[in-house]
Amino acid sequence: MDENKNEVELLRIENKDLMEKLDTLKQKRKDDYSRFTGNERNIVELEALRELKIKLVESNSRLQRQLQEREKFNGFKSTLN
């Protein structure tokens, strides 16, 4: 009878230990999920910034061409005068 009580007590202790480990793992997975969703947001933001950079580079190139054309035109106009 004492053996059964000891075994039951050991099983209770083991169960308590396993439940604590399970709670720890649940918290770690919850933290991992938060980091994962944070990383997903960062990836989306990075892609948006890359697209913005491409648009800005294209716009800058276009404006540089327009400036060169105007400078060329103004130089041509001054030779006529």
C-alpha cells in the first residue's frame, strides 16, 4: 500500500514538473509568434521601402534628364542671341 502511495506521489510530482515545462514551452512559443509577426511586418516594410527607392531613383533620373535638356536648350538659346 505504501508503495502505491509513493508511486502516486512520484507521479504527481512528475505531472507537476511536466505541466511547468509545458507552460514554459507555451510561453516560449507565444514569444516566438510575436517575434515572427514582427519579422513579417519588417519584411513587408522593407519591400515597400525598396519599391519607394526604385520610384525615387527613376524620378531622379527623369528630373536629371529634364535638367540636362533645359540646360542644353538654354545654351542653344544663348548662342542665338
